[in-house]
Amino acid sequence: PAVIRREDYQPPDWLVPDIALDFDLDPATTRVTAVLDVVRSSAHGRPLRLDGDGQVPTKVLVDGNPHNDWRMDGDTLEIDLPGSEHRIETEVAIHPDRNTQLMGLYASGGNLCTQCEAEGFRRITFFPDRPDVLARYSVRMTADRKRFPVLLANGDPIASGDAEDGRHWAEWRDPFPKPCYLFALVAGDLSANRATFTTMSGREVQLGIWVRAADLPKTEHALAALQTAMAWDERVYGREYDLDVFNIVAVDDFNFGAMENKGLNIFNSRYILADPDTATDADYDAIAAVVAHEYFHNWSGNRVTCRDWFQLSLKEGFTVFRDQGFSADQGSAAVKRIEDVRTLRAAQFPEDAGPLAHPIRPDSYMEISNFYTATIYNKGAEVIRMMATILGPDSFRASTDLYFDRYDGTAATCDDFVRCMEFGSGIDLTQFRHWYSQAGTPRVSAALDHDAGSGRATLRLAQRTAPTPGQPDKEPFVLPLKLKLFGGETGAALSNEQLFMLDRPTADITFDGVTERPVLSINRGFSAPVIIESDRSSADLKFLSAHDDDPFARYEAMQQLMLDTLVAAVTLGRADHEPVIDAVRRTLEDPALDRAFAAEAVLLPSDSFVGDQLEMVDPEAVFRAREALRRDLGKHLAGLWRSAYANASQAGTFVYSPAAKAARRMRSVALGYIAASGAEDAADVAFAQFEAADNMTDRQGALTTLVNGKSDKRIAALDIFYNRYSGDALVLDKWFQTQALSMRDDTPQVVADLARHPDFSLANPNRARSLVGAFGVNQRAFHMAGGAGYRFLADHLIALDKLNPQTAAKLLPPLGRWRRFDPARATLMKAELERILATPGLSKDLFEQASKSLE
Ligand code: B3K
Ligand code: ZN
């Protein structure tokens, strides 16, 4: 497949200021007529080239006259045009019900819907499918009235009426010029939960969340989140909504989370539907975050879009940063930061350390769908966060205002954004730009010396970033590090928090008047997305975990203490559990601590994160070390876990509030430790919670504990759960996922059996991810000796690739981590990658991921 390079960017030869689309909708065959007003962009002689994907036009008209002088160059329709402005009409026939890729126009649950980002519009009609061609759209849809009573598209509804043979039609118009990746339509039998929102300038917007009628009661949370997000974006960024309607449609078959189409967001139903019986607190939180994210794209993505796909992080990194800020404002900001850093470390750090590493603004790609990554999204958000930290809140807001103002209605670049940050603040970000061009996670070593005699403390910092594919040497990054010193004896602050910019390979910072042995608190709030290597002792870390006044740093100290202990256990074969047990005890006993924070702080780092610290991952040794520490924590603090469990259980009936969420979280965490201790009654306690639960958080929490344990009660619980929810696809996904994530010895076998379960299907992306995706990230089960896990994943990727290459390619990365494992495992993993590559008819999506993983 061809490699597309950022440096080859050329502005479009032809612009399309207006397009009129006419859809004669039918699941078997839909006819699409497109009328494009095209304008030559400069004095060149090149033909008009319109992207397609597999279709041949059934009709081509130029300026109203039938035209036969067109040709196909591969999938591209080429037409020579004499003048500088013409009207081009094409007609194609497409087949939504055969569209298993779920890109373009497809059928889901009897309805028709679209997904165009990144390059799906060319599967609908011929068009210059690139984000810097912005057009005003009018859309007419005709469909059977009974099967498709609701017809929606971008913008505002203009007119509707009856057609012949039981059909009807509707017309929509979107006054805002947009790239074709933001096009959307939906035709279906749907009902709306409606509300209004009055914008800051007093305009009333009609909101609608469209679902199957039976699901209407599950849309309240999403609708409330939408209203909250609209008000938040006005307050925090000064951004007002701009159309008279805003619709969201939930569909069951969707390649990712949701899509920000102008005025018509289309969502994976898992990010809309929630009620206490079927959705966990984590689901509720994710729904609010994704609803906000897609809404925020209306400015960061739609009003200001991307010049080309290399600039994807311009909209995604910024919009993730915006949704993180929104979520932080809805509950515990400290817990939100912990969760976001956990996600970064689980998904992005390994990507940045592996064969698929790329900068947040990549230099090349074969298939752009492979670049909707944790790097573009989550590291991209960290890069925006660093600029916000460096600028400070007022300058940052002035700079985002400038950016929205200056680039409104245009397709911009990452550099345009950074220039606005510079202009709005007067700060030079030349060197900071390395964050856009260099991949890899910087490592910062920090050593603190203290001379008691002179009262001087010296902090020696050094940064280095390992080579990544195509980038052997790195320039130093600009790292904004928040620092503070505490007195190791008194616990008093020995310095104010300072923001230190580490922009050279090394730097020394001196602190005077330090009369007491200092303890270093560094990268507070996770101010830079780096790995800190410090020489802090377990005593220092224990101290910080109890005394640091930055909640993230406090969490981090505990995590580091736990990591050091687990790494020692794996590499030396033994470790002193006492400091961790002490630190956890103090956290549980501290009455001043928010329960939501305490519940996160006492959790051990995941198996995979421990593995990431090792030269070579030994998954069984990691598992054993982690279980041993869990068991000791469970046993030594048994009384505290029991009382934490009991206190958290006093809550009445379900409410979704920060306090109630914190109680449920603590209950699950405590239950996990009670089970880890090996207590006789653990399975009974879990089963009782499972049966008595009035909400999914408690029910799934108990199920997870049972499914990780040895008791046969897990079988009963799984059956009860299955029977209770057999009609609810989103909950059945949890049933598959919980088993695929189990730490039990028999998980590979259980997963293989589940893949043959009548409810399993690769055709639905959520279901495929719930089993195959979850298994791939279960470090212990996936890497169990013998390679059965690798074979399982490869078999399913090969099968899924035939239906849905985009979703298959997303699930490949666990196989690409072979360099991190022993030669026996590495050989088996590589063999599966080779087998994937040798598959006839492989998609370019999977080809790119597998071939890069072997390099
Ligand atoms: N912009 C979409 C993602 C599209 C993914 C295409 N492979 C959703 C989002 O990030 O908001
Ligand atoms: Zn997004």
C-alpha cells in the first residue's frame, strides 16, 4: 500500500463551495445523486479528481449535460474541465446492508446511518474526500415511511412531505461549510428524548437524543450531560452553539465511541444508554465525557477543522483536554487526573515504547484509521495541558479565543494552534514544538542532595528519550515540572511549589535555607507526561503518600512504592511488603481523605504496568508477586477492609452522586482485598452483594471478584447474570469482558469457549472488543506459555479483517509487543504476525499494523 507523507501536502486543485445530495434510501440499494459546484482553486490545468471507493458512476453530467468523457483512475473519478467553475452531477448505487466495515452508509438494527471520518464519505458518493475542502450541504432523503419514519441530517430541517408508494422525504440544510468527514444522515424507526438549551446570547436550541422507543428511559443521563456540557463550554471557553437543533442518535454497531458530525452526533449506544440496573458508575462517567467530547468538537474540530489528517491531534488532543477539564469539574478533580494518567500509562506509554510509536503529529501513514491512537488523543491532550500550564489560565484562555477567532471556518494546522498560544501569551514555544515532531516518552532522572551544614539542597535533573522507529536521536523536550520540597522529619513544606522548565539535557536546581533533610515531590499533578526515575527511598515515598499536599503526587508516591516493591519481588524473588502495608493502612485510616481518592490510592498498579517496568516481562512472576502483595494487604489490614466495606455499604438506594460513587468504589475495592486475603467467607460476601445489588456497579463489582476467584459460586453468578440480561447487548458485553479479564488459570480456555458461544459475534464491534480485545490486554492469560493466546488473537483478527478491517487493526498491538518478552514467547508472537501478513486479501489496515510490528 502507498505511504502518504505529511511533507507532500498540496492545497486542493478544486474547491466545492456547495453540494446538494439526494438519497433514495433503501438498505439493499440506495441511489445517491450529488450535485457539486466546483471551482478551480488556481491557474492550473489539472482535471477534477473525485474520490470513490469501489463504485463506478451510473451517470455523470457536466453543467447539466450528459458527459461521457470521464475515466476511472483506480477508485478515483477523473473529469477534464475547460473552465474555472462547473456544476458536476454524479449518480451511484450503494448497498448499505452489505456494508460490514461500518464506514460510509450502513445498516444497524434495521436503521440506516453513516460514518464518514476519516475517509468514509467516498464510499457514499464521489467527492474530494479531504478535510480542507469545505462545502455547504443540502440533503434530501426519500425512504419508506413505515420502516424509516425519522429522517435526519446535518444542520436544520427545511421541509418534508409525502412521496409515492408509501414513501416520504425530508430536506435538511447545514449553513456552515464543513469537510465531508462531518457529513451524516440517519433514517430509522427512532424516538427522541427532547429538551431545549438556551444559549448565552438567548437563542433556544432544540435537543434530541434518538434511540429505539424502548430505550428512551435510558437517555436521561446523556441528555443532562449534554446540557451541562453546553453551559460549560460557554463558561470556560466562551463557545456558543450555532444551529437551531442538536441531535444525537445511538446505534448498536459502531467502530468506536462516537462521532461529532455537525448538528447530528452519532454514538455507539454504549456511550448513551444508562440506567442504574445496567450501567456502572464508570459507564455513567464515560457517557458524560463522550457526550461532552463530541459536543465540544463543534468548535474544536467543526468550526475550526484540520487541514489534513496529519493534524488530527489539533482537534483530538485539544478536545480530549477540554473533555477532561469538563469531567474534572463534575466531581473529584484529583480522581479524574488519576484516571487520565492511568489511561495514558496503560495505553499510550506502551505505544510510545513499541513498534507503532509515532509523534502526535505523524509524518506518514498507510491507513489513517490506524492513527486514531492513544498518542494522538491522550498524549495530544497532555501536550495541550503543558501549554496551558506554561501559559497560565488567563493567557491560555486569551490564546484559545484568538485561535477560534482567527481560524473559524477554516482548516488549520497544529502549528497554527501553537502560534496562537505564542501570540496570545508572548511566550516562545519554538523548542516546545518538539512535542509535535518527536515520539517517545522522556525519562527524567531526579537526584536530590542535601548539605546539612550549608543548608543547601541541590536537585540534579536529566532527561533522555529512547529511540523510536525512524527517530534514533532526540532533541531535548521542554518539560514543565512542578516541584516542592518537604521536610522529612517535620513534614513541613520547605519550599513553595515551583514550575521548573527543564529544557536542556541536564539541570541543577539549588534550594537554600534547607535545614532539615528534604523529600522531593516532583511532577506534581503530572505536569509533564514523562517517566520520573528518582532515588527516593521507600521511607520517603511512604512519607509523601501520607503528607504531600498535591493529591496526585500523593497517589503517585504510593504507586511508586507499590511498583518498587513489586519490581523487587519479580527481579530479586523477594520483597518487603511492610512499607506498602503501612502506607495503605495510613491512607485507609486518614479521616480527612476523600473516600473517592482513598479508593484509588490503595489499588495496586496493574499487571501490565508492572510488566512495563521490567527489562523483560515475566507475566507469571508479575502475577505471583502482585497476588502475594494483594494477599498480604488483604490479611494484614483485614479489619480495615471489613470496616471500609461495611461503612461503604450503608448507602441507601442508588443515586449517582460523587459521594455515592465514592462509597460504591470503596466497597468494590475492599471486597477485592477481602477476597485476596483468602478469607473463608469472601465468596459468600461477594455473592450476597451480587444478589442484593440494586445497581450495576455493585453487581459487576461482585461478579468480577467471583470470576477472579476459586469458588464455584462464580458459575452460579455468571448464569444468573446471563439469564437476567440476555436481551441486553451492552450488559452481555460485560459478561464476556469480565470473563476475558479474569486472572484465573483457565481464562484462555474459557475465552476460547466463549468465542463459540451463540451470543458471540465478530460482526458487532462492541462484542468483538469485549472478548477478543479484553483478552489481548489480560497480560497473564494472553501470554500464558505455549502461545495458544497468540494463536487465538491472530485467528480472530484474520476473520474480523474480512468483515471490518478498521476494528481488526485496532486489536493487533498486543501481538506487536514481542520485543518485551522472552525469546520463546517472542518467537511465537512473531510467527502469528507473519501468519497474519501471509493472509491473502489482507486489508491495508491490518497490513500496516502487522508489518510495522515486525520491523
Ligand atoms: N472523531 C471521531 C473519531 C473518528 C474515528 C475514525 N476512525 C470521534 C471522536 O474522536 O470524537
Ligand atoms: Zn474526538
